[in-house]
Amino acid sequence: MAAALQKGIESLAAQHGKDLGELQRAHAAEEQAGAGAGAGAGAAGAEPAAKQAWEDAKANYKPPSARAITQETFDEVVAENVEDFDMELKEAIADACLQFMKQGVNLSNIIKTEAHFSVKDKDTSDHPVTIGLNTLQQAVVAKDDSDAAIAKVCTAIADLDAQFGSDEEAVPIANSKQGVGTCVTLLRTFPTSSCVVPALNLVRKMCVDPPSLNQFNEFGLGPDVVIECISRERSAGAGDPANASTDVLVAGLALVKVAALKHNGCKDQFFGRGIAGLLAYAADTFPDNVAVVKETVLAFRSVVRGDGTIDSKAPNYLKQLVEEGWLERLCKLLLRHLNREDQNIDAAGCCALALSSVAMNEKACTDAADQGIIGALLTALNSPAYMTNALFVRRVASLLGALARSDKNKELISDGIGTFGECMIKNAQDDTVQKAFLNTLAAICLRQPEIALKIVQEKGTTGACG
């Protein structure tokens, strides 16, 4: 790191026509002269030039992984590839990505879809998406909350939603027209349920890339309005939960799930505005509502899951929420939905996925096992009704692999070796299922030769070997 920093400083000094050697010698001479003339000699408050150059260089230095470019720069390179080198659009995008990645540029903030470029220079003034957004913008300005005006707003939202489902250029056009910002303002202007639910869903469909998420997070307005929507329902259901709109809760939490997953700014804004309390409210008040539980636990996962960057606060959020009882809460929800009479395991699978984010150390894994999670999961995998549900068995396999971080749990998990093989055979065409169970088998074998022998004896590798 020190060598890289020195190299960066030298490069920066060279760009400004400075010779660090000369500056350092001048600094030494200046200090010597200052020692003879007294500490107060020289220009009052003036720092030596070499020291200032050093401080400037340190302030401006960025490691290669932190280098970034603007969307405009990326778009220019793609356009050059198309116009000057006769590349197809798909090839031009791929080549631009390759060139910037070779230079150590982080492209996570760049839109790289073909749809983005196909609408970039197109006249979309008469496109249905543009017309629909204009209608919403006019409604925001007018602030007319009559039944007729609200009905017109709802119709415009429904038309936009239909466009998003049928036209691949619809979302890029909406984002180029500040669609996210328009809908966020709309949510503040018309807080009625008939507008709120479709508007929240519309914003969720537009938050598909870093620029749109940045727009949603601008000044914290997007996260703030979502928290407001969910908080209103909590207040409405304070006396009687039946008075709260679960549709608003589902739509709001689904937006939290999308916005917080890969955007640290949104994640921080949600947490700072009290999403933790709202998640607990939704989970504890509607524990049997499949839709509410699904979106609640998936939103929880998005908030506590880090994105690999050093500045992510997700680990701190996870620690705080575990201290507030979320490990026990997730275990109870998982067991509750595994035992549903209607055998609807959609929520159970989501709870398993969220619990995998919590099972990060031996204590958490042991605590989960103490609540009977491992036995319940193995029983569920044995059920013919669940065994062929690829999404469910994959999530369960991943959770079991995570719980194997505790050596104490490995023997318990090994009781399902035969079942793992059956699940792999039943879902032979799904590579993600195969990978999840192989990872689990590998995890329970770690430092456990007797379990490895057990796998061989019980033919637990049958699924892997065909």
C-alpha cells in the first residue's frame, strides 16, 4: 500500500509540474532557516510547499479499484465502437467494458444494457411512457385530490405498468425522464392506498440500475416516502391490525428489498429512518400472511447483506438486529410456515434464505439448531410435496450449508445425506440445486472424516454422480 501511495503521489506531483526532490530540499532549507530566525519567522500561517504537495497528493490518491467513470464517458466509447469500428451494439458494449476493466475502472455505477443505448438518441416524446409520466407530473403540480383526478392518476400508473411488462425500452425511457423522482413525489402528493400500492410497484420496477437507485436515494426522498407509507399502515392498525393495508406493506417492503440490496446509500437511509422497527412490526403482526412474511424477511436480508465494499454498514446492522431478536424471530417464522396445513412453502423458503444471512458464526448456527431448525428442514426435504420444488430445496440446502459453520451441527445435518441425494436426483436438470447440495456435503465433511465415510456408505454422492 505504501509503495502504491508513493507512486500515486509522484504521479500527481508530475501532473502539476512539481519535483518532489526539489520540494523536499527546499522544505529542509526552509526549516533550517526558520530554526535560526525563530519559530515565528516567515510568512504567517504559510505551510511549506512540499508538505502541502504531500497533503494534496494523499487527499487525491485513489487505489485502482476505486477508479470510476461517468455514464457519459462510457456511452461515448460505445458510440465510438459502433460508428468508427462498425461493431454491433452488443459487441460495442462488451468491448467498452473490457477496455475499462483492464484499466482498473469500477463499472458498477454504469448502465450497460442494450435498451439504454437504443433509446438514448431516439425521439420518445410521443411514446406512451413519456405521455404517462407527463400525466403524473401534471397531477403532482395540480394537487387535485378529487375522486376523478385520483382515478386519472391510477389509470396512468396502470398504463405505465402495462408498458413496463410489454416493452423492453419502457423502463429505460422512464428513467431517462426522471420517472423515479416523479413517482416519489406522487407518493407524497396522493397518499391514498389506491395510488400508493401501484406507485410503489412502479418505482420498484424502475429501480433496476445504479443511476435509477441514485435517483431514488437523492436527498433521501425515496427511502423517506417508503418509510412514511409503511408507518401510516402501522398507525392505522394500532388498535386493530385489520385496519392496516397489507397490500401497502407488501408493496413497500418489496421496494425496500430491491433498493437496499445493492445500494449502500439506500440501505443506510432505510436503517436510519427506522426500517428495523417496521420489519419487526410486519413480521410479528402478520406472521401467517405469506405475502407479508416473504417481503419482510427478504427486505431484512437486503438490509443486513453486505455488498463486499469496505464502507458497507450491513455487518453493523446485522449485529444490531440479531441483538434485537431477529435470529429467534426468523426461526419461529420458518418453523411456522414449514408446518402450514395448506403446504404453502413460499414464505418458508424465503425465511430459510434470510436465515442464511444470519448464520454467519458458530454461536448463531448453534442457537438456530437449538430451536429445532435442522430437524424441521430435513423433515421438509423428505416430503414428496416439497422435494420437487427446486427453489425451496436449493434455499434449504444453502441454509444447511451455512448452519454447518458449527461443528456441533454437522452430525445433525449428516442425518439427511440420503435425502440430499434424492433431492439432487429429483432436480437433476437444475444446476443450482446440485451446487447447493454439493456445497452442503462439502461443508459437513470439513474436519469430519467420519461424516465423509458416512456419505460414501450411504451413497450420498449418487445425486452428484448420476
